[in-house]
Amino acid sequence: MEVGSLPVELWRVILAYLPLPDLGRCCQVCRAWRELILSLDNTRWRQLCLGCPECRHPNWPSQPHLEPPSWREALKQHALATRTWTQNGPELQSSACLLFFRRRKDRRVWHVGPGCEFETLRGALGVVGPYDRVVLHPGVYEEQAEVALKVPVELVGLGRLGEVALLVCMEQQCPTARLCNLVFMPPWFSTVVYKTSWGHVQLDNCNFEGAQLQVRGPGTCQARFCSFSQGSSAHLLGVVLSLFDSCDFSGSDTASVTVEGPPVSERNWACKHLAALARTFPSCGLSEHNSSPKGHPAASTGGHQPPGANVKKESITIDDWKRRTGVDGVCQRTVIEDGWSDGERSEGEENRDEGGANNTKKHFTLEYKIPCDHHGLSHLLNPQPDGSLPLSSSPDPPSMIPDPLTLQQELDRDPEAHMLAASTLGCILRRCLFRDGKGGVHLSNYGQARLEENVFRGLNYAVRCIQNSTIVMLRNEVCECRASGVFLRLSAQGLIAENNIHSNGEAGLDIRKGANPTIVCNKIHSGLRSGVVVLGNGKGSIRSNQIYNNKEAGVYILFSGNPVVSGNHIFQGQAAGIAINENGRGMITENVIRENQWGGVDIRRGGDPILRNNYICYGYSDGVVVGERGRGLIEGNQVFCNKGCGVWVMSSSLPQLLSNYIIHNCMYGLAVFCRKDPENIEVRDGNWPGQEGIAGEGGGADRRGVEGEGREGQENFNEEGELFAWDSDLDSEDERHSARRSISVALVESNCMSYNGAVGLYVKSTEALNVFANLINCNRGLGIAVLQSSQLTRLATNCILENGRGGVAVEKDCRVELRGNGIYENSGYGVSFSGNGQIVENDVVGNRGCGIQVCGSADIKVMRNRVQPSQGCGIAVLGPVKGVVHDNILFQGHRDNRKALLHMDPGNESCVLRNNSILRHDDSCTSVPPWVMENPPPRPLASSPAGLSSSQYPSGLGISVTTRIGATVESGCHSGSMFCSIL
């Protein structure tokens, strides 16, 4: 009959009465018939799939409300999977008898139950032949001793699931078996209801209630649509390969699935068939989850996506950020000390227009201008070849940040991770639901497991991987765990990729004791504590993840944790973005750390990371915080648009800040303090109201019970007898710092501190500080302010340019050395000095106020400087100053300037003026410029670095340095100091 002879709707009504075999035959008639049969997907095929007693909803148990892409395909996959247990033909070729029994269509069916051939299961198993079917009628079947399966057999419960219950303990002693539509409950003498040590067992649509399934390698297991409830579990020992698909695990007292021991070398016949089934699951490299829709993530526990997830670069506008944070962008007169303001004026500033405090470039009126644009750092201010302005001279902050890599891109550049993503050894769990119990999956003693698209919800922990085990987790959801979501320790390893880990009570991922996993392209968010915590010599590669909206630090490293943290987006956290505490280390590179409530990166108490080429921006507090006893190499980062300081350093710390852009922050660019902010001492120390001992800023509390060792998590970690003796996990100090040159003085070198809302560099320190070769320009306050410096602060070869107030201010009782700096065109004085030290070989040109003003009871040497003020004195010695002022060259700036270029109070008898040159303009010489700084050229000077290649500097970020800044060293430089070794 032709299809076109009847309406399609009528055909569908007729075909709805056909059983499955007849539908298959109709598909083979012709193409028209095939298309007609395929069009029944949502009607007859759906009815057949849901009506099959051996099969549940294809998306059961985690998403039964979602329909599959094709009901017919789901039924086909089910039919193929149910035949796996009979596909051991190659191993039975030598036995013609067994092969005949296995393949014959009329294999015998035995019925067990009241009024049937057999009333007991044991009786039926005593007479069955190979591959026979045993049908159990509704009822409860109990055996008082262990039952052995000695030939391949199929046990099927009749009726609905739950009508046939077995209180038995079975041991499989045959190559293969299948159990379907049964409920297993433990007998009185054992909790193990089924075990096999060398054969293959297939479980379809079975329930385990308070019972244990035990599989020992080379035995294998395939479980589909099974429930493990009321404390049930699966225990796999040395398995080569087992597959759990669409199973429900709930109410466990321990781990729902335990994988123990390395896969045995021997394999059974089913391994190749299970491997083929595993490969039919979508490959991680082709996942549709690699890209995410645009939109801001809300502060919720759901899987909302972060902004810019599928674009190459993400644009952030400063106006939007100002509206969200309430920052007006004009942070004038921002102070921390009550008794001092960055707006103090020197002689010559009294009539300055208040509008001059803005940080736009300006050139003051100099009738006799000395060219000073070709100093050693001028390449940081000149336009790029394409005409754009570099970051250090652009009045606008960076607007684009990089997007994290996709999983496929990460796998392409990491062969080891790619190999893990393709591995199929051990236990494979996919599309399972783990809920409302103690543990999800536990791996130990070199065990291996692969987890794909599972849901872990409401457990104490989702996954625990210890003792050299290997875990592969792809596209799982881990949420609402009472302790950490995923816990790795004792040299565990593996690949954790594209998972959604959120709303957990402790850390999303907890890595410790030598564990070294690869964690890529996950969403780790909305946790009640940290996103990722690495401690106790934990390692790991944490790359291209989106870590956001966690209550504590996005990534927390402590107790000698030493991970690689690269290419992540860490944002909108309620504490720090990354916190390194208690001797934590780590290589932290190329991350985007933004919009966090506290420091973007917080380093304290022995923390010693390498922080390189990161974007640290739009934070609600400081960009980088180096707290008490913090260390680290901070190099090539862009720190911009933070509401607090760009970088905040305590003087008890020893960081190295090299080649960073610290720009457009609302307070100081770099602030070095000897004590906490008096108004916010608890905040600066890491103790915020209502957040005692918070992981993101752990400087104020000794947190022995960190991430998974407090509250409910303590029970989990104590059960295996783990001692909290962290000291035994720590490396020696010599080993920790063997790869880093040791320094005894904090170092600030080759940074750009520009367009910040207050002082560019603010120093109030009790420790020595070396500040070399930095560009400090266009800040709203002073360029450099030194309020306290009981040890020597060296300011050498810096360019201090066009700041909204003065260039350099040094308060009384400070010990400061200024050498080889270029101090140009600042809105106030060039240098105001009230402390002790030296001002040697600086160029102080074009500043609006006095060039160099020395006052108070300072003890100072002012030697070989070149000074030209816009107005006011060139060098002014005010008050009872002690010292010498000699060999300086003073240039006239304006013919109408009535101030003396060299002025000393008449009553001063302790300061010596000697051999200073005062150059005034000669009107008769109009054919050539009157003055040029050429021997040497304008400072800071540039010299070719000896043995230093440009590859040693950051390539993607940081300052593009092709020359080093040099200066001669006067007497008084201590032997072996960093100043000598650099120059």
C-alpha cells in the first residue's frame, strides 16, 4: 500500500498499534515508509521506550523532565546495551556446544514462584543451562546461604520494579550474567548481595537497598538505570573497566562508589565491549559546553554565566564600573594619616588654580625651556607605531581583557591532559545522581575512575581521590556539599574539566599533600568558603576556570601549597581573588582578577608566589596586598581601576615588584606602610566584621582548621586518622627559596605608576626600601611621598613626571637617598626634603614650585643636580639645615622670576654652599638654545644591559624594556646591596 493513499495522521494512528518488531520491518519497506516510521518519535517510539520494563526515562535520574533528542535512538541504545552480556563469542569458539546454546533462539525460560516450575531461586539455578532465562514472579525470595552462579544466566523480575525482591548473597563463578528488574536486600549473614571476581555482570533497572555490590578485577560490571539507596554502595577492587550509566545513589553511610587498587593486568572478554560503549559518549573536546552565553552572573547558586564567556576580548568601561561602585573618579586629597595631606603646597604654589589637580597632561609656562623628553624612560610615554598611546601615558584605563581558553584549546596545548581526557580505564560513571548521603566517589591506592555528566548534590563530599589515584571528571555538577566538593591528596592526580562546582560548604576543590591534578575550564562559584584551596604541599595546574561569587578567596594557597594558576577569570568574590598565606607559593600567571570585595591578590605570613602578567582590576579594595611577612615576585601585571590602592605593602614584607603597570587606581598607586590603617585596622589585617578568619584575607587569624577541617568537614577528615600536623608537610626554607634570588630589601623596579587618585608612591616604613627605574606620572597627588623611613629608602633612576602635586616629598626623621632621578613638570615643587640623606645627580626641571626645597633640621648632601624651576627658587635651604650644597647647576626658568635660584636662610651657619653654578639667559645669544642637558643627557639615564635579554621581561603584559636604567653609585652604598648588584 502506498503511503500517500492515506493522510499521515491516519497512518500514525494505525502504526501506533504495531509492536517493536513490526515497526522495524516497516522501516525496511522503502524510504517513504522509513520516514513515516521515524516521524513517530514523539508518539509510538516514546511509548515503546517508556513502556519497556527494563528501561527508565533516558534522562533518569538527574534530568527526567528533559526529553532526549530522539526516543527511537534512546530505545536503540538501550537494546544494544542489554546485549553486552552475551557478546563473549570469541572466547567460546572452541566450544561448539556452548556456542550452540548461546545462539539458539529457543533458549529455555524457567519460571520461579508460587505455582511455577520452581519455588526457590536456588532450585532453578541448579538446573539452568548456559544463557537460559530465569523469570522470577512477584514475591520475596530469601536464601539462608550464599548462592553461586556457575553458568551464564539471565535473571529477570516479572512485573513492575519492586515486586520481586531478593534477600540473597550471590557469587558469580561464570563468565557472564545479567540481572534485570530486581530489588536486592542483604540477607542476615552479609551486606554483600552480589560479588564477582573474574566474570562480567550486567545490571539493568535494579534496586539495591542497604546492600553492597562488589566487583574485583579482572571482573567487570555494567549497571544501567539502577538505584543504590539506604546505605547501598558499589565497591570496585582493581577493576580494569566497569561502567555505571544513569544510576541513582542516595543515603550512603560511606562513599556510594569506592574504587580501590590499580587496574589488574589481566582482562576479561567484556573489556573491549565496555570500552566501545564508553567511546560512544560525547567526547569532551566536542562538548557544547565550551562556550557560554553572554550575560552577567548573578550572585546565586545556579549556573549563571560570567560576562564575555564566548568572545575573544572582554570590554569593561570605567563609567559602568564607577556607577556600580559609587566611585566618582576624582579621589582628591585622599589620605591615610590624619596629620598629613598629599595636597601640601610649597613655595610658588599659593596661586595655583585648584583645577590643576586633575591628572591631564600639562606644560607650565617656561620662557626658557630645557628639552628633557629624551630621558631613559621616554619610550614608555611615546605613541605606539599605530598611533595609540601606551598604558603609562593614556588618560583612559585598559578596556579589553582576554577571555579564558576553551577546553579544546587547553587540550591541544597539553598532551598529558589530552591523554587523560581520552582514557577509559577503571570505573566509568556517567549521567548518575549522587544525593543526600555522606560521600559520592572515593578513590584510593592507585584507583582510576572517569566521571562524566553526573550530579553530586547534598553530600558531605562529592569526590575524594587519594593515594596516587587518578580521577577524570568531565561536565559534572557538584553542589551543596557540606564539606569540600572535590578533595584530592596524597599524590592524587587527574583531569577535572568543564564541571559546574558551586554552593558547597567548604572549598569547591581541596588539594593537599602532593596531589597534582589538572583543573581546567570549570565554573567554581557561589561557595560558602573558598573556590579552590591548595595546602600541605599540594600542587596542581589550575587553568582557564571561571571562579566567582565565593564567600572567601577564589583561590587560597597556604602551608607550602604550590600550584600553577593560569588564565583564570576570578571575579566578584566576597573576599580576595587569590590569597597566599602561611608559606604558600605558586606560579600565578595571566589571570583576570576583577571586582573582588578585598584585595585582588593577598600575600601574607610567608606567602611567596610568582605573580606575573595578570590583570588585577576593578576591585572594591586594593589590587595587590602584601601583608605581614609577605614575599613574592610581582612582575608584569596590570593593576588598574581598583577602588583602594594599586599595591599595598607592609614594611615587614619583602616583595619584588618589577615591570608592573599600576594605573588608574582610586587611592595610592603603591603604598608601603609600617602599620595598619588606623581607621581600618581590622580590615587591613584580614579580620572583617562578621567574617572571622576569612580565607581570602587570613592575616588576622591563625587558621589551623582551614577549608574542610572545621565544622562538619572535620568528621570526614578525621575518620581516616589524619593528623593536623602541618609542620611535617612543609619543605625546608632552603628548598623553598632555592629557585629565587634572595633579597634582604624590598625592591620596586621598572614599574609604571600613573593616573592614580592620590600619591603615586606612598612610603611610611620601618624597613629599608629600594625604588629603581620606575615611571611615576600623572598621579593626582604627589609623585613620591616618604613620611617615615627609619631605614634607608633609595629612590634611584626614576622618572617622576607631571603629577598633580609635587614630585618628591620627604618628611623629617626619614633617611632617603635620591639619585639619578628625572623630576619633571610636576604641579608643585620638585623635591621637598625635611629628612636626612642625599640628593645626588638628579634633574629637577620644569616643576611649578621650588625645584629643591630643604627645610627643618635635615642633615643632607645636595650634589651635582641640575635644577630649573618654572617659578620660585631653584634650591632653597630653609631653617637649621645641616649639610652641603655643592656642584649643582641651576637654570633660569623665567626672566620675570624674582626668586633667587639659590636661597639659604641668613641665620644658617651649618650648611655649606660650594661651587654651584647659576645660569641665566643671555639675550644676546638667540641663535642657539641657551641650555641643553647633554653630558649626561636627561635623567634617568639609559644604558645597555650587560648580559640581559629582552626575553627575560614579560612579553604579553608588563613594560617592554629593551634598556636598563643606570646611575653612578656614591660612597655610602653598602657592600652587597641590591642597589649595587642591579647597577
